[in-house]
Amino acid sequence: MRLIFEQSVPGKRAATVRIPEVEAYCVPQEAARDGLDLPEVAEVDLVRHYTALSKRAFGVDDGCYPLGSCTMKYNPKLHEEIAEYPGFTKLHPLQPVETAQGALEAMETLCGLLAEITGMDAVTLQPAAGAHGEYTALKMIRAYHMGRNDAKRNKIIVPDSAHGTNPASATMAGFEVVNVPSDAEKGVDLDALRAVVGEDTAALMLTNPTTLGLFEKNIAEIADIVHGAGGVLYYDGANLNAVMGVVRPGDMGFDVVHLNLHKTFSTPHGGGGPGSGPVGCKAFLADFLPSPAVAKQGEGYVFVTPERTIGKVTGWYGNFSVYLKALAYIITLGKEGIRSAAETAVLNANYLKSLIEDDYPTERGRYCMHEFVVSLEKLKAETGVTAMDVAKAMIDKGIHPPTMYFPLIVHEALMFEPTETESKETLDRVAAVLKEIYRTAYSDPAALHQAPMHAAIRRPDEVRAARSPVLTAKN
């Protein structure tokens, strides 16, 4: 397939621009471009090109997308329609707040609902994505410790099963990262945690359920250990979809949390966006939240600046359309629906796990939460078929691969998260496909090394692609 630039023919046009009816504005010469290198194509060629590209993409609307830890669930189209209301889309961020009261009310209402769901006292909507929320929360934690003249707290403790963004965000925020291992039950090793906490501990970053899809049953004791050392307990909200409406991070002992609205609260994501990573916190951290914040004042709403704010962390007020979809999702489901969604996500994961665990070894003898991790180490040793081979073979069956080779503490790992929006029939089909691939691994392993056979892009040489990328399309 040729790039749109490769289809360019001088003189062709996809549209005719009318002569403006208003006086032309002359851009200052120092701000003007010499020209735009845009492709010249007819409208029909333009439409066919991007339609063909869209058919090569795979999303939740195309089929099952069990990408572990990403919560790629179907998002109701109703919420898209609400976010497209002209009263919202035609707002300008610079217009007076008196003329945007509906938008401010929506933001303030969402903050209150997210605070209730997480057990926090205050919420900011500014961060534009999950990792951005992590960074924001860590800057707040640093400001909190510095505000108490406790500058020696420069270490962030991160479990060995943590999301990779956790240590990256901590480093970017100026902290030193300390890893703590898992115990035999795949939870935080309490003895190891006690050994590393101290007067230099700023916080522990933890997600519950963990990236292995297991609930951290020792969370109350973990909170006591961290708080006893003077640290802050941070909740990575990537896995909130498993527990929302059932248990609140704030009630587990967490002091600050980031959420992924694009995972849990009804915004399609992938391919770079859109995202939103609100941060909630307990009252003792609220003064450090980014500015501006929305507050109700009398009968209206205003922007306010927290007393010891870390400042702005994004342009304007964050990804507003994502807020609207999240607000619509929460109001549509209500208290009972939010809990039901989490419970169904857990049920679906355990159902799929039970169907395939005889062939794909995972944690036996205990229930998982919203996701589970299998190890193909034995399959690789006996057949040469890797986790990568299995994932690529799933593409030929119209199923998006699960997360591969994560977490790092599981060898030849595949992480499945079916989410609550997949039906029993779909999960039965996924299990049947995985069983078929498993049988093929023993009967014809060479075939799996070549997969996918029917995708738009076959098996690339990933090392070569990274070192010597080809930046033009090939037929």
C-alpha cells in the first residue's frame, strides 16, 4: 500500500477553497512558513486511501481485545454523542467562566464522583494520561515532604511486578527508585518492605489488584509499614476496573491515587490517545493539587488555586471530552452498575482462566481478579513455540493478542484481560482458539513461527525494524 505522499500528482485537488468574504489577515513574515509540503490528490483517492487504512486497524469495535492491564473494553456510543453536544464542543478555554458554567459544573460533579469511588477527599482532572497522573502525584508527594522540611525523603519504593511507568515517573520526578520483591504468594514481601523503608522513604507505589491480577491481601499491613516510616501510600489506578464500587483505595489505606479514565470510565483508547489521568488525594495533600481547580461558590462555579499548589501540569484544563464520557458512564451505570461492571470483569477473567489453564499454566488454587497471567515456559521448552508465536497466531483468528512478556517476573508471559463487556460466547471462542493453537504447537510448530499469515502486515523482524526502519510503505 502506497503512502498518500506517494500518490501525489501535481495539480490534483481534493477540495476548492472559496475566496474569503472578509479582509485577509497578513501573517507577520517571521511567523510565516515558506510553504506546506502536502500531497496533491483527488478527493476520491484521498477517501479511498484513508478508508483502506482504517480497514487495516483493529479496535474493540472489530473484535475481542484482551490486552492485559489496558482494560480495552467496549465503550457505549451514547457517551460519544454526549461529548459531541454543541454546548460543550463550541466552548473556548479563554471565554469568561460566567459563560461556561455548565462545563465547570460537569467537571466539579465528576471530581466529586471520582472522589467517592476512590475514597479520596479532593480530585484534579488536569493530567492528560495515566503516567502523567503518576508524575503529578509524585510532584505533590515531593512538595508535601519539602513543605515539612523533610528533604531527606528521596526514595520511592516500587514492587518488582509494577507497571514500567512507575519507576519511570519516579525517576522523572527526581526520586531514587528502590525495588521490593514479591513473596511466594506473588504479593509484596513484607519482610523485604520493612527492610527498605526508613527516614528516606517518600512513598510506595502500588496497584491493587497487582499486575498479576491478584488482590494484595496484606494491603492494610503494607499501609501500616509505609505510614509508620513516614511515607505516603500511592495507588496506581490502572487496575481499578476490578474493584470499583466494591472496595475503595482510600479505605485500603492509600493517600493518593491516579485514575485512567480512558481505561475504566468509557473512553476508547489506543494508538496514542485520547487519555486522562485524574489524581485524587486525601485532605492532607489537597493543598498541593495542580491549579486551577473547580469549586462551587454560591449558586455558581469558579476556578480556584490551592494554597500550596504545584502549579499547572497541562495546557488549559485537561482533556475535557474525556471528562464528559466518564461522567456519562458513571451517571448511566449508577452505584449498583459500577459495582456490577467490576464484578462481571472479575467473573469473565476467572471464566476464561478456568477454560484454558490446563494448557496455559497460571496461578492455580486461587481466584484472579480482572486479569490473569499465564506462562508458556514449558510450551517453549517442549515445542520451541514462544509467547510471541501464540500471540501472533491469535491475529489470524481475529482476536487481538494479550499483553506479552509482562510482568517480567513471569517467563514467557501472556496477560489476559477480557473485561466485563465480552460475552460468554466470545470467551468460549477465545478459549477454543487458544486450545487449537496449543495443539498446533505440538503438531506443527513451524506454522506458528510464521504467523500471522493473513494479516495486513506479516511477522516483522523486530530488531531490524527498530534499528533500520523503513519509512515508506511497500506494496
